[in-house]
Amino acid sequence: MPPSVPSLPRRVAHILRTSLFAQVALALVLGIVVGKLWPGFASDLQPLGDGFTRLIKTIISPLVFCVVVVGIAKAGDLKAFGRIGLKALIWFEVASTLALIIGLLAANVVQPGSGMHVDPATLNSDAVDAKTGGGHLPSTTEFIVNALPTSFIGAFAENSLLQVLILACLVGAALLHLGHTKVPQVLPAIEQAQEIIFAIVGFVMRLAPIAVFGAMAVLIGQYGLGVIETYAKLIVLCYAAAAFFIALLAVALKALTGLSLWKFLRYIREEMLLALGTASTESVMPRVMQKLRKAGARDDAVGLVLPTGYSFNLDGASLYLSIGTLFIAQAVGVDLSLGQQITVVLVLMLTSKGMAGIPGSAFLALSATASSLGAIPAGAVALLLGVDRIMDSMRVVTNLLGNCVAVFAVSRWEGALDLDRAKKVLGGEIVPGTEEEPVTASAVKEPATASAANGPVTASVANEPATASTVKEPATAPSAQEPVTAPSATEPVTAPPTQGHEPAPAAKEPVPEVS
């Protein structure tokens, strides 16, 4: 009888039970429906998304520390780690500057704010202060000084990624200096802690659909869908510019590594959908690190490039800031000259590097840029309050893909990428965690023993392969009066046939007679 085909409801239930992507997608749709129909109730769901983000943030710092320390210790070359960091910074600066220029060109061509004729006096600048919490972006000097830890525990308590990275580099360098003989238990302990943290990530990720549902319901309940109509031109421009930038990333990835960005996007589709739903790249950082390692990128490259990119390589934010600055200027009727637009790029090259982890950082960067120009009223930044949350999806996708491409590119540049494995994993030929370990040639070879009256006599069979299917039977000696001889050359001793191995040849030397 033909096998019974599961009914449609059963198949759907099976997919929802086993696929995180399907669970998050369903939660996304339900969140939009609840936010649209019951906006008052939706606003009370904020703790769902916030609680999930808090749980993820508790894991990030120890995970980054463990991955970086293990990566340095196993690579055994601190200079290589320094080269990876330098190449990563070069890539970040080039990519973020390119994003700024693309944003400016797009805003000049499309003119998203033209014709609005907004009077800055009618805007409420207090709303911007409430959004930013009265904070400010650090200067370049403050940014560098704040990256240096003042306490080992404090770096983890404050969840400062740059400080944790510096501590991890110091610990990894110390392990290399002392060697495994002086501190033999430290590295295995850190590796075990890393496995525990990844297990915790698996537990927390089961709550991802609940977090996406709450975050999306709050978004739609607070802002509604009408804001999309009001700022349609600006929204379409930002997303189109982001799509163009991602296309450039795909070309760069293909040219440098031969990998497909589309296949990589399919590989991390669960993490990408979760980042979209929670509007946070931090929520998926541990899982993305794990997947990059399984896709062939070396531990030290993943551990350094990806966390550093979260602070230095905000490509999506750079796009948004450059387009947003020109949008504000056009809306209030200010025509920025070429020199002023170059100033915008230079200012944003600095301010965009200190945005990570600061509430309302986009508005702080826009306010700093407007103040540096002197032509745009600072209160005009309030024009973007209604659309800023809608832009989170664009920023999240672009930032995350930009940093992942940076990991592959820098790893390939440094020779820290297993390209064959990466192609097989992204192509679906290898499912990480399910591939079997090959049988190596270093298996232990058991000699055939011959026991006589006065003691054992050993006869080794030359070049006999050790396989899992080979059963070794001891060769027993005849009586003491009869000499023990090796098999004749005409009757070779053969091992059981195994795939990929030739039968073992006959023993060359006769076994000495037993007296």
C-alpha cells in the first residue's frame, strides 16, 4: 500500500513546531493584526520584546569574550589577529563612507523633502529631547577612552563590547605567551563555557516568536499604517538606496570570495526575520556568530570582525543619516551647497561610529550634523520622529548583512576562511551539525598475537588498515612440538574487504620457532 500522505493541517502544524522561521513569520503577521485592531492593548505588549532583548544582551559579552580568546589561542598567532583587526577597520571605513555617499546622491536626485515648506518654529523640539533622553554622542577622544576598560567585571556588567574585546585580546595574548603547559586547564574551561553559552542561546531563541509578536504589535499600535502614506517618498527612497547598497555588497562578496549573498541570506533567514521583528541586530548576534563559524569562517575572525562591526560598521544607519539630513534641509527650504554636503559626509563619518547602544542615537547624530552646518535649525530634526521606527527594518537588514559580508571578506583576505566548506554550507550540501566525521588513517592498529607454551609470540601483519568493521582475532599457536610458522607466501593474509582499502599483503618474516 502506498504510504499515507499527511493532511494539510498536520503538515502545517509540523512546520510550525519545527521551523523557527515559520514561527517568527506567523508571530509577525499576528503582531500586525493585533496592533491594527487593538492599538490600546498592543501598547501593553512592550515587555515581551524588551524582555527577550535583555536576555540576549546578557549572553553577548561572555560569548564574544570566549570566542575571541579561543580564536586567538587556537590560531597561535597574535600578529595575525592584529592584521585581521586592521583589515576590518579599513573595510568598515570604506563601506560606511560608500553608504553615506550613496545616500547623499539618492537624496539629491529624488529630493524627498522638496515641496513640504515646513516652518521649523512649528516643530516641537522637546520631543527630540524625550527621544534621546538628554544624552549626547561622545567625541572622538571620549569614544577612544571609553573603549578602554576600567574594570574586568565592569566591562561585562555594562555590556560594553569594545571593552570586552580588548580584555579578550589581552587574555588570548597571555595564553599564547604562557603556553598550554603553564595554564593547561584555562583554555578547555573557556571552550566549555562557550558551549554552555551557545546552549543558553538555543533556550532563549525559543522565545523569539513571542518577542516578535510583542514588538510588532507595539510598532503598529503606536504609529499605525498612516505614517507610511505621509512619508511614502522618504521611506521608498531609503529602502531603494538600501537595496542598491546590498546589491553592491553582493557583487563585492562574489568577487572576493565567490560566495552568493542570496544563498547566505537564505542560510540566516531565521535570524534575519527575528532581527526585523525586534528591530535589533543584537538579538541575533549570538546565533549569527555561530552560523558564520559553521560556514567556514575562523573563530578569531568571527569573534573580532562581527562585534567590532556593531560599533564601527553601521551601513544602514549611515544611509539613513545622509538621506535624513538632506530631507530635513529640503523640507525647511534650505539649499545645501556642495561644500556643505561634503561637510555632512565628514561629520557623519565620525558621529556614526559612536552610535551603538545610545538611545535615540540617530537623532543625536542628525542634531550634531545640523549644528555643524549652521544652516539647518536643530528643531527640524523632529520631522523624522514619526518615521524613524519605520526605518528600523532597513537599518537592521543593511547593518547585519554589511557586517556578515565584512566577516567573509576579511577572513578571505587574511586566509582565515574555509572556502570549500562555506560553499557547501551555503549551497545546502552540508547541514551544520549533522555531517559525519571521516575515519582517519591514525586509527590504532591491533597486532595479531600468538601464544605458545613458554609465552606470547607476536606476529604483526604489515600495513593492515584499521577500520570500524574489522574484528581482530588472535592467532593461536599449535602444540609445543610443532614450530610456529608464518603463513606461506602463496596464501596471503587478507583483511576483510573494506571500501577504499586494498587487502593486506602476506607477512614477510617467519615467526621464530618455539623451543
